[in-house]
Amino acid sequence: MPWKEVSSMEQKQQFVSLAGSGHFTVTELCEQFGISRKTGHKWLSRHAVGGMKALEERSRAPKSVTCRTSEEIEGLIVAEKRLHPTWGPKKIHRILSIKHGVETPPVVSTVGEVLKRHGMVTERRRRGAVFKAQRSELTTPERCNHVLGVDFKGWFLTGDGQRCDPLTVTDLFSRFVLKIEALPEARTAWTMSAFKSLFRRQGLPDIIRVDNGAPFASLGPGGLSKLSVWWIGLGIEVQFSRPACPQDNGCHERMHRTMKAECCKPPSVNGYAQQQRFDRWRKEFNEERPHESLGMRFPADIYRPSARRLDARIKPRLYELGVETRRVNAAGYISLNGGNSYVGESFVGVDVALERHEESGLLLVRYANVKLGSFSDFDSAKIKPAYFDYWQDKSDAKGRTSQPHV
């Protein structure tokens, strides 16, 4: 015979009825019902005032909230979100002070909660299995051409309506701005051409530090793009900053801020005039503007070109002797197990190394010292992300990925 389920309301009614019968004390009933005497007396006092209906569960929410966001401010938050659908809580929080003159706006988290209550926040879909850029500890520059900071400032339109994408390159040791070139677009072909010109004039650096955007990085194996693969093939180590962390390339971003204020606002009448403006500003920045981090010296007083020249006859040794390699064909495939296995179009024309991991049975793939992914014997049609570190430690004492052998 099943147990009969009793609701909390029925228990309260039974408790009050037994207490009113006079056959039991409140203490005895509380022990029998498994409640405290304080709770028992509370039920009895409520029943005495409002009858059985007063025993119903009451809301535990506070009757008044002193810090509740006013309806007026909540309306402003909703209105700004509708006006700017892509804005998040931080921007709207700032607008409340600037645009609407709210002296004490609610904190950013409260603005976010208001947006959630009104159904104005869309959950971002999680990406599936994607390849991540291999990030190591960022190197502190110790000499000229040790680390170059590279980025695009952000495109804008010149006076004639043409797009301008300024490519900027800085020697992070001397703060010397090596290049500001107004490219039509931030594409691989334009960027590679600009770097060929720069390397012929100033030589090759040891390390290039970039963010995770195109054309420097990709969502493909190792997070490498065609451009970063080319850099590594020249014997240059590529370091990726952390996502959404501009402070990893802080001095370069600070230079962008100054450049934007002094030679991008307002933009020039056309691309040629804008490039002339960039050239004048770069000369002033390098030769006439004292730099506080350099002891008020000029960057041009410190910077010297690299002794490593761009020479097609010099081929850096990317792999150790005896390592099995495969050449990636024009379609991004390698020959494997009698068939074709896809690695990626970024690696067209280069050799990738293959290493068998005995415990897992996976065939590990890397380019220089950058881990790309793995193939399995069951599915070798396309390279897969490697979620576990099957590779042996190829890092130096400072935790950085070692460079190719030149």
C-alpha cells in the first residue's frame, strides 16, 4: 500500500486542529511534526488572526528594496539597447552618465540584469571543435629587432571615400616605428608585399607579435594563416597575444592612439595624401618626439637595422634530422596511407612533420615547432584538433617555443 503524500498546508491545518483540541501541548506537537516551537507558535498566531487562509505560504521577497533600479533609469537602459542593439552593458552604463546625466548609474552587472529581464540579451553559441593558436609566454624585447609589434590600426575612409587600412610595425625595444603603410585592405597579398619591402630594407626580426585577427591568424590548424606560415618559414617566431587583451601589445596600441589623434582625424583628401601624412608623422615620432620610456631619448637614436637579411637562397632548418615530413600540395593536401589527407590551404608548398604517438596511435602533425593537430588510422581524410598534449616538450627554459634553426 503506497504512502499517502501530505502537503505542507494539510500539515499546518492538522497541527492547528490538534493544538485547538486541548489534548496536546505545543511542545509535544512540535516534536511530533518535526518543527521548532517558534514555527509552531507562528502558525498558531497566524491562524488566530486570519484563519486557515493565513497559513498559506507567503512570498519571501522583501517588501521594499532600497537599491532597486528606478523605472525611469530602466526605461533609459532599454531604450539605448533598442537604439544600439550591438551595445553591451558597459557601453550603456557609460551612456547613462554622458548622454542622460545620471549621476549614480547602476553598476554594469545591474545593467546586464535589466537587459536579461527584458529578453534583450542573446546567448552566444559555443563554437565546436576549432583549432587554437599556440600561445606561449610573451618575450620581453632585449635588443633591436628582437620583437616587432605588428597590427592594423583599423580602417577608415579618406576624403574621396576610399578605404584606408594602415599597417603598422614597431620595434618594441627602441619604440621605433618601422612602417606605416596605407593598404587598400587588410589582405594577405597586400600585407605580405609590404613585409617583403620592409625586410629588404630593415632585415629580419627574431619574433613578430600579432593579435588573433586576419591576416595574421586563422581558425585553421595551429591558428596559423598563410602570412604567419611564411614568417615561420623565414625563421621568424610568431607570438600571438591573448584574445581581447590589447595590453599584450600595449606600447604598440599606445602608438596607435597617438597616431590616430595626430594624423587620422580628420582623414586626408585621398590615399596618397594620407600616406604622405603617415610618413611625416612617422619621421617626427622617430626623430623629433622624445619618448618617456627611453629616458626622453628619440627612438631613432637607439634603433639599428637587423643583420639578418631577406635572402631566398637561405633556407632555415625547420625540423630535426630524421623527422618524417610531407609536402603540402596546391590544394592543401598531403599524401598519407595511399590517399590524400587535408591539412589546410595556409600550408600550401611547405613541409609538415609527422610523428606517431605510440600510446594513442595518433599521427601528430606540426609545422616547425607549431602543433597543428592529428590524424587517426580510422579517419585520415582531414586533420583534427589535438586536445591533449601528446608532443614532447620542445620549449626552452623560459617556456617559449623555440625558433626554427637558421
